[in-house]
Amino acid sequence: MHKRRVVSAASLAVIGFALSACNGDDGESAAKESPAASASASASAPASSEPSSESPTGDSGNGGEAPAGDVTAPGTKLKTGDRAVLPFRYTSDKQGTIAVTVTAIEKGAESDMAAFGDKAKGMTPYFIKMKVENVGGTDLSYASLKLDGVLDGGAGTGVILMGDIPGKCDRETAPRDFTTKGATYETCSLAATKTAPVTGAEYDEGDTYSDNPVIWTN
């Protein structure tokens, strides 16, 4: 698994190196990716009444999942436009099987990062757009999914952004009726880098995929 470095808002007084966004999710995202002491950069956002997409996923061996063999194997390499069937756990009572199709990985402009403040200067954003389908037919209403960016060469970006860029990369939660087999919605994950370009996206939720993620590349 790529090591990702995070700073929570509570760590700013000590480390003083976090990004702040105008839009996004709550601080639970940073909590999952802790410890913050090894952090490099992150974008934090105002609190929300909805759970964070980085809520603990636990292992991938519990209820609501498709049988082994029906899901995409850990470590599978896919291309943009390919569909992966994946076990998904959002909270202890919202888990099941989803299908994810990464439809595009688009490069933005440095100016798109203005909402994240001075710490984002020099960062180029990338918009990971995807379609999410409820395959297992369990109640996954209001759940959200985030994919991480992968650099050219296979490394992680080292930056976690909690937020979105309205009109260009809108991070959506599942609709209220995302409770039946075949229900779909579209969303976007924001990635950014100061180094090599982002050429891929990875799913690394749960113990099964954390060390061997499914990766889409352009």
C-alpha cells in the first residue's frame, strides 16, 4: 500500500503544514489516515452532518458482499472505463458490494486549487471521475467513496484532500434510494501533486485491498 501522509486540523499548532478547503467532508477522514505526526500535506474542510467517506472500513469478510470469485481480485490492474466489483463497508451497518467504473482521470489547473489556500501553491489537481453501482442490493444510502490518485510510476501522491472543486470535481454521496440492486450514482475524487503526474486511481478499502489495491490507469 502506498503510504499517505496526513495532517489534521488539530495538528496545525505543532506541524503547521495543512491545507484548508472551502468545501468537503469532516475531520473523520484525517482520523482514519493518522498518525498525523508523519504528515506532509492535507486539505481539511468544515464539519458535515454526514459520515466521512474515510470511515473505518474494517475487513472485507463480512455481510452483504458477493461470494468470493464474484468480486475483482486484489491487485487487479484496469484501464479507465473498466468496471470493478468490490466489497464495500461505509459504516458498521452500511456494507455490501459495489461496482466502480472510473470514467476519467482529468488534469486540472493550479488555479483550481485556490480554495485550499497558500499551502496548495504549486499543486496540480486531478479529477478522478467514477460511476458507482449497488451490486449487492443492501442499503448504502448516503454512503460515499473516495479513490486515491496514483502517480506515473506507481507511487502515491502523499497528499490527501478533503473537499472538492465545485463544477469540476464534485464529491457526491449516494442518493437516498441507493438501496437496491442496480442503483447508480456518479461522483468525483480530488487528487493533487507537486511532482509526477497522476495517471491512475486506486481502491484500497478494507484489509483485503489495503496492501494490494485495485488500480485503474489511463
